[in-house]
Amino acid sequence: MPVRVTDHASVLLAPNPGPMTLDGTRSYVLAAPGARTRMVVDPGPDDVAHLSALADGPRVELVLVTHRHADHTAGAARFAELTGAPVRAADPVHCHPAGGGPLGGSAHGGTAEPLHGGEVLHAAGLRIEVVATPGHTADSLSFRLPDDGPRGSVLTGDTILGRGTTVISAPDGSLSDYLTSLDTLEAFGAATVLPAHGPHLDDLSAVVRAYREHRLGRLAEVRAALAAAGLAGDPVTDRLVEQVTAIVYGAVTPGVLPAARQSVRAQLRYLAERT
């Protein structure tokens, strides 16, 4: 059963813990008090027990997806079939009409058009602002609930996690876009952070500042590693990525090394764009 975390949001944790998912993907159930319908954000993996538990209860009116990764989207088509609700995402590949199937309408009348930053949705008695926050992936979105408590709340997907920091994910992640997205999120002030992995956090703006400081610190370490090894200005190759990863992330556990390599590649590209 979903556990309430704010006035308008409850969480059902998917059974997929791991180095990249922390305690698992957090599927959010959203509804205003007394609403007759619900929304779901990130149905999660294609796990029948999880999806069935998520579907149990008042009618699901709409399903939203924060970004393309399978731990958020693999169960979306099945969930559309279970609930009859359309699934909307920034990437049309991950949109499903009410009842499942390809992009478009259905006999249920629910459409599944791609989401766009700046869009305002009204469902389950709530107002939801769609915020484009690319960087982790090119299609990453956040969802702001401005009326959720005195400071509002923001579902940040993998852009901000409840513990640790996120990866700039290959092949379409961008550190430049990510830093811009942090600026966008900081403008929402002390809102509650509802991440897709890890516990919810207080004060979005403070979390963003800590994230930015960490990113810029890592970037400085990469720049220093390049200079110390005489590699500054070298093209961004797999060999360079491995060399810099060994210097900057040498102490991390093997399970997170792939993520470290992705972040190093993004950092090297960011520096190369500015030389």
C-alpha cells in the first residue's frame, strides 16, 4: 500500500534495489484530499505485483513519466492496460494511450501526447506544472505541485535523488543542461523534494546548492587530473575516460564505476566545449 509523504503525494517502493536505484524506484500516487481519481508518476519496472498494488484503489486518471530509464518506464504499458489510464512522457516512445498500445487515442478516449516543459496539467484535483529538467537524460522532467503544503513540492525524478548524487547518463546526458536545470529547480525555493530514489527531502533550494557545489567540485578535480597527467586538450576518447575515472573516482565501489565513467565523459565533454 502506498505510504503518504505529503498532503498530496504517497509512495509505493518498487522491489528493484541496487547500486543505481538505491532502495528501489519510488512510484508516486498523487491526489488532492477527497479526490475520486488518482495520478501515478513513474510506474516503475514491469513487476506484476508492484503494478497491481499501484493500480489498487480509486481510478487512476493519468500516468506521468519523469524520464526514459527502464526502472521508471518498463511497467508503463502494462500499467496502462491495468488501469485504462494514458501514460504521458517527454519521449513519444514512452507514451501509451488509455488501455495501452501505440501512441495515440483509444476506445477509452484518453490520449497520450508527449509532455512539454511549461505545460500545466489538471487531474486528481491537483494542478501540476511540467518542468523540463534535462541533464541526467535529455528527456528528464520534473513535476511541481505548487499547492502541496505551504511550500509546495517537486517530483524530481533522477535529477535530484534522496541520497547521493545522480549520474549524467550516456548517451544523451549533458552537464551543461544539468547545471541549467539546477538553476531552474532552485527558483522553486524551499519546496519539498520528492525524488525517484531515496527519501524525500526538505528545502529544494538548499539541496540544489549542495548538488551544484558537488558538481563544480568534481569538475575541478577532473580539470586538475587532466593538467597533472598532461592530458588537457586531448580528445574525449574511451582511453581518456578510463584514465580520468581512475584518478578521480578510484575509490568508488565496482558497482558504481559504470556511472562514474558516464559522469567523467560528460565532464570531459563540458570542458572540451569551453576550450
